[in-house]
Amino acid sequence: MYLALIIAFFQINSIFGGVLFKDLQFITLKEEDGFIVKESYNRIRSRKDDFISQMIYERNLNSVSNEEFTHPKYNLKIAAELTKASNGYATYGHNKFNLISVNEFNARYLSKVNMYNSPDVEIRRFDNTTISSNIFKIHTKKGYHRRTLPSFFNWADHEVVTEIKDQGPCGSCWAFSVTGCMEGQYAIKNSNLLSFSEQEIIDCDNTDYRCNGGFPYKAIEKVKEMGGIESEHQYPYHPYSGCASTEYRIKKHDEEEMKKILFNIGPISIALNANNLQLYTGGIHNPEYCTETYLNHAVLIVGYGSEIIDGKSVDYWIVKNSWGADWGEKGYFRILRGDNRCGITEMALMVIME
């Protein structure tokens, strides 16, 4: 079964940006001295980026040597240091990735493309006070669209999120993040949850880098170009690298708007810095040092909530990962909400279906 989809996508603005349905463009905006200017980059991760990645770890783990990132026998020490540094927010330890070194994990499972660096495109503005009334009609009908948001919400509780998937030793997270977003929108509109094919996107998107990483917005454009996407059943996934056959950026530290969009419209595709996630076992991920400009993993935000820790209410996002249900909190993880932790607002994308 081939699913023909009419898709629009946008990045989220602090003013609740609009949706453009014709002549879609990807726009990366940056404010400098009161002016909006283009940013344009497109490159594979360099050795310098790998060095930065290691330095991030070292700043969080002062007692861990360079050698200890190269051998899995040191993973429990690294996990203990991460748990200590989290100050009771999260735990790290023995999990499915405990038998591979940090360096090997980064090479196998994380993107070699820094998703913060987005390609050059023409800037196009559109009315940022309006979101298509059709979109709100869909969500209002289902009882989701509200001015006052609940303190806790998770799309996984509303038959909108498919089961946890596993990308395997392939940096294809970008495709999983996009299909998750499309699955959510399709389910909300049609009351029918289907699993879409990441493999078709990986195979047919020749502008991205398959298992070496990619940009979620390019995957969305490829689905539009193909006129639709196969179901996972018709086009199953295999984790190896062969086609088989004006958006706005969220302002840093302004996640309340993203919370509104998540609740009112659906799950959001994001990219983040995942350098400290390998040994995560539970809790609210909150590494002290996690650069916002080095985004090497794409995931799906599906909900939000708060937890009392040491007498303090701590806000978090609920995130669907693609490392299997035997990782983290049954395939999910939570991350601190409210301060752009690990760059989660830098490349937030929404897919809209009419």
C-alpha cells in the first residue's frame, strides 16, 4: 500500500509560526543586530567535530582519560561519573550498549552530519500569525486544541505514536524522526495509526547520506517529491547502506511555544547533541555541558511533564528514540525542558497533512 500524502513542514517560531502549503522552502534564520539573515552550511562531520565531541565528554567526566573512551571495559566508570554529574536527575549504567566503547558507539549509531549546519536556501517569509484553520479543525474535533495546557501530556497515550523502532548500527535516525512525525499527523487526522517506511526514505533520498546521517527536512522533501510513502510492512527496514525501485526557528530558551505546538498539533521532529546518551538508563537527561551547535542525533518529542526532585519541580520532554525498546525508559528518554538543553530547539520540524 502506497500512501499519498500532502505534506507541509515548518520550523517553529516563538510567535507560533504559520504553515506554508505552496512552494515550500526550507529556511534557516538567524538574528544578528536586529536583522534576519541566512545561514548556509552543508558538510560531513570533520575530525575537529569528533575532537569537540570527545571534549564535551571530558568536561562532564573530569576523571575519565582519553584511553577510556576507546574500550568498553571503562563504560561503567563513565556511567558512574555521568550519574554523579546529573545530581539525582538521571541514571546511567549497564544497558544494551555497555559492550561497545564510547568512540565505537558514536561511529555506529550517531550521525556524521552535524544537523545544526543546514544547507543554503532562499529566505521566504509568510504570515506568522496564522496556522491553517483546517489543521485546528482536525485537532479541535479530537479535543486536543486548547488554550490552557495540561501539566502532563504524552501522545503515546493517544494511539498516535507507533511502537519503538531500532535503527541498528546505522546513523539513520534522521529518517526515523521524520516517519515518526508523519505517523503522528496521519493518525491524528485519520484515526488510524500506521508505521511508515524509513528504508524507502533512506534508499531514495540521494541528497542525504544514508547510514552516515542526514537532514530531516530533506527527507520530508523527498517524500513530497515521491508523492507519498510506503508502509513499513511493504518496505521493511534493514540497518545497512541501494533506491530499491516561511518556516522559522524557535528562539533559544523559549520552549513554551514548542509545548503549545506539540499539544495542539502533534509530535515534533528534533535534532540534539546525543554524546552522553549511550549509557542512559532512566530519569531526566541533563548533562551540564552539551553544546547546542553540535547536533548528531534526530528523535521525536511526543510529550512533556514535570517531576519533583529534591523538593523542586523539574520540567522535562518525553522523547521517542530509535535504539530499540530495550534501551532507556522502554525506548524513550526524558530530557530537561526549558533551557534548550543539548540544542533541542535548534532544528525542530513539524509535518502537516491536509
